[in-house]
Amino acid sequence: METEFIYWRHPTPVGIKVEEISGMENKSGKLWRDMAMQIYCENGVDGFREIGHFANGAPFLFGLTSRISITHTAHLLAVATLPKTPEANLSQFAPRTAMGIDAERLDREQVLRVRDKFLSDEEKAIVSEDSLEANIIAWTSKEALYKAAMTEGLDFRNDITIKSLPAIDRQMNLPGAPAPVIGKAQVLVADMRNHQDESPATEIRKEVVEMELYSYESEGCCVTIAYSPKCAKFGRKASKA
């Protein structure tokens, strides 16, 4: 029997909404992704949603002022959303809207072979080479942080720094579940304030911004959300590491 797509919407303990599409394992590649994206667009609370992209590649929803971030891996599409922020410019980084999501299968051993490319020497001290799970968490953290920074050309080893890893939340939203362990990170971002009135040749100042990390397990994948502690949230009850 053919497996249908499965759509579900849920809050997270850190106050960021996530919508997931899974199933339909008999489809793969671009076809699966396109079909899953269609399912997401058809399940908007206020009707059909249309996704666009800013010049820096960050996604947005036409007609809405909510920050979204998208990730997909084998048979899992996840879209994270913040509350509406009509006061913010979604086309550039701001602590109020800083958020990114990434997912990777927990059995993807290839991540171990490239850890030297995305982890600094200091990070290797907290991400054991013997733990595939820890390396998956670190990889998805770096990817999510890169999306949240909205700054092109960042170096994963030098410009994105994990200070502590989150623990994978395997009891998300269950009654009586303990608050998840949140990771800490820093990322170098472009300060675009007032830059629009300057010459294109003017060097854009960059600053280090503190970020937080939340990870959970879904469909055999680690899903990690990177976000600014100052970003808009639906609610929060998580504890710091």
C-alpha cells in the first residue's frame, strides 16, 4: 500500500512553531521535495501560502511578516516560523527575527569524515569524534546558525562558534517532560543598519552575536533550530545548559 504524506504542526518548548511533512517513501529526490512543499503551502491557516526568496536566499511567505526557515532531508521537510514582526525588515539579519533550522539523519556517518571542515580545534574538544550523534547535532547547528545569520560567505570553522551542544529532545511537548537542554553559540553577522544609504563600496561592519540552539528527534533525524535569545517567540519554558 502506498504511504501517504503526513503533515503536522506543533509548537516547541523554545517558542518557535515547526511544521513537518514526512511519508511517501516511494518518492524521492526533487519530486518528493516539490510534492512535500506543495503540501506545506496548502496547509496554511489562512489559505494557500506562496514561498519566495530574498536576494540572499532566505525564504519568506508572500503577504506575511513572519520569519520562516526551511530544511529538508530524506523524506522529511521542516519549516520553522516565528510570530509576525511587522516592525522588522525580514530581508536582513536582526536579533528580533534571527532564526534558522536544519535537519540531518542521525545515521549519516559521512558527517564524521568532514568534521575537520566545520569544527574548530576548540569545538572538537566538546564534540567527541566517537559520538556520531554529537557530530550530527554540531553539523545541524552550524547549518542552522548559517541560515539565521543571513550573511553570505561565513566560514563554518571560524565565523560560527558552538560554545555548548544542545541535547536532543526526545520528549518534546509530552506532559511532565523536563525542559530541554539548550546549547550556546556565537555567529558573525553583517550589521546592515543604515547601510542602504551608503556607497556599495563601503565595507559592511560585522559583529559577533550570541545565539541559542535547540535540537529534537523526528523521523530518525536530528532537527536543530538556531535562534537569537531576543527573537520573537510564541512562548518559552526551556532551561539553559
